[in-house]
Amino acid sequence: MRLFWKDQLPLLLIYAAQTVLVPLLYWLSGENRPIRIILYGMSLNLVILALYLGFRYLQHYRLYQRLSHPESARLDYRSSLGTAPLPEAMDELIRRYDQHNQEQLNTQVRRMDQHIEFINRWVHQMKTPLSVIQLTLQDVEGAAADSIQEELERLRKGLEMVIYTARLDRFEDDFHVEPTFLRQAVSEAVSENRRLFIRRGIRPVIQISEELSVYTDAKWLRFMLTQILTNAVNYTQGTDKSVTITSYSQGMDNILQITDQGIGISPEDLKRVFNPYFTGERGRQYHESTGMGLYLVREICTRLGHKVELESRPGEGTVLRLIFSGTRSLQ
């Protein structure tokens, strides 16, 4: 209603000016017309104005309602705004905008699908030369072979991160939640990264019950564990140190806790470690950091209905917890 009166304000101002000027014109011209005639004319004009405003409001009621409450309006071009010329013109404009936006959206979706398909094919093609180099290294010994092996592992993990990041946009088509034995998943992740543990002289300590099972996607869980373990090992300096992986229950939740003895995270960086591409003060000291590992962990947890928590102090290591809500041990 307020928008209607704002829209009609110029007309009301013109009517008010006319109401004042006409009697003034009679008075200046010296015509001594009876007051009742003047009031009758003013009343007649007022009635005609009221009828016009009422007709105008009813004619554009839906248009004014839609414009007055845009936050609750349905963005549906099939819902007509009215049959008057102005609402019909607005309907046509909205339809044209909707059609244009839909075409743009479809174009972007097609491009995204093509991009994801290209990334997937490219990653799989890159796995072949990596496998060939891996086989060739079996006949090579010495420091050079170890160095090449280390670079191969970085390439493999980098390709894995690329393909999982691409799949994240189509996560709903690429996950399957089922009971998963937590110790088995952790052991497989540790085994996949055993060369990294050995090279850095870090001992993995697994303290998880064999019977503990949680509802999750095993493939995405192993990817998350790889990101977490890689960070834990890369940010741990010195020898004779360990990464401890434990589990415990808290109400209906099962919690997987990974504790390292690394350099820790600065307090000012704690709130930002889950942001994409954020490496922080500690990450800049290690050129291997991409700033994507913890971001992907959080995004995957959100999509699977899990939670992730992190505590850290500089020089005292980092504790990361994956919380599997509403799960129990399966005996």
C-alpha cells in the first residue's frame, strides 16, 4: 500500500495544487461565485480522484504486492501480475529475463560438466606415465631413486586432490554411506602414506577398536585421512616423534582423534585454516602446503553429516577430531 501512495504522489500533489489554484483564480478574476458551488466542484473532483485511485490500485494490486515484498515473492514468471498494460509489460520483461538467465545457467552447467569430465580424463591419463616411472624405479637404487620416488608421491597426491576437488561439485552423485570399520580405514590410509612416515622418521600409533564402525563413505573418509595425516607428518620436525590416532565415544557420537607433535598453528591462523588456499604463517614455511587439505576435509564432512574440530598451539602440536554423529560400535 505504501508503494502505491508513493507512486501516486505526483498526481495527489497536482490535485492539491489544482484545488488551491482554481478558487484563487475565481477570486483574482473578481467572479463572486457562491462558496457552495466551489465546494461542490471540489467535492466532485475528489470523488472522481478517489474512484480513479481505487480502480488503479485494484488493477495493479498484485504488482504492488510483489514489488513491496520482494523477499517473500515467488520468482515464478508463470504467476501473472495482472491484465493491465503495465503488469503485462512487467510479466513479459520478467519472462524474458528468466529465459535469458536460464540459458546462461544451462551454458555454465554444461561448461562445468565438460570441465569436470576433462579433469577426470586428464588425471587418469597422468596415472599411466606415473605407473611406468614407478615400475622403472624398481631397477634403480640410490639417493636419486629415493628422490624421484618422493616426487612421484607428491604428483600422485596432487592428482588425487585435483580429481577429488572436481568431484566435490557433484558430490551427491559420488558417495555411498555405509557402515565402515574405522580401524581398517585408518590402517589403509597409514599404509598408503607409509613411505612418507618412513622418510620423515614419524611413527604412526593406532589405538582404535577393531569392532568400531561408523556410517560414512569409505572412499571419501580415506581421502580425508590422507590429507590429515600428510599435514600431521609434514609439519612435524625431528625424529622419534609420532602421530597418534585414537577413538572414543561421546554420547551417541564416535570421535576419531589425530594428534601430532608438530610445530602447531598460530592462534591468529586457527580460525582461517579451513579457508581455501589459506596456508598461514606455518604453511608459508613449508612450500608443499597448498592450503586446500583442511578446506576439503571440512567440505566433505559437511556433505557427509560429520563434524571436524581442530585445536593447536605453536610448538605443542595439533589435535584434529572427526566427529561421526549418531553412530555406535557394531559388535
